[in-house]
Amino acid sequence: DQVVAAFKFHGALDLAGALASSLADAIVDASEVDAVVPVPLAPARLRQRGCNQAWELARRVAFRVGVPADAGLVVRIRETAHQIELPQEARPGNVRGAFAVEPRRRADLRGRRIAVVDDVMTTGSTLGEMAAVLKQAGAVEVRAWVFARTPAPGDE
């Protein structure tokens, strides 16, 4: 958890390669994916953190597994509160409507299989919202590739 926190909140980009390597090693069959996209950050969060950790993982994982990465396919259209600050039941509503497919890129999704990359999954709300947006735009399948999964309540 300290490694993930350093990467996510303290700009430890030197960890990106090792984290991406571990994630790539866990992917069973990348040949079933047409493109890899990161969960996008809002501009204010991007300025605060200095980089989008999901993109840092996605581009490296995509390279390792031989699938194109695309940071411009999905955009964040609404600033949201940090998911970590919210109770689990509030998280789906927090990210609802936060993402959109770049309007000029909708045709790029038709019939495609997409892997969404994020650094940490807690409730799955962010990944669920990303999947819904991608499928609505024409993706036929959306997979979630995450480096870390927080324990479910009671499993800690």
C-alpha cells in the first residue's frame, strides 16, 4: 500500500515501470483487446498530481502486451470529489456523468474491445462508469486492468 500511495499521491514515477510490468504479467490474454485506455483525470487533479498515474501504467502495459494505448479516447468532463473520501454507497453517484468519449472519436469504438486501466480499484464505481460510457459509444467489450484492489469491507 505504501508503494501504491507513493506512486499515486507523491509523484513516484520511477515506480511506473515495475508496477506496469507486474500488471502486464497478470494479463491472461491481451490478444482479446483492441485498445488500452486510462481512466482520465480532471485538469485540476492532473495539475495537483503532475501526471495521470493510470496513463503512466496504461501506456507501459499496452507496450508490453502489444496493444495500442489511447489517452485521448475518453475525457473527464466533470470534476469529482476524491472517491477515497466518500463512503462506498456515495461513490457511484460521484462519478456518474464524469466521463465521455471524445466526440470526434466515437466511430473508433464501434465493435472494439477495450481495456480500461486504473491504478487502484475499491468499489469498481469508476471502472463501471467508464465501461458504461464506452459501451454506449459502441464498444462490444470492456475489461478492467488494475494494479491494486482494496479489500472489500470485512475482508481486511
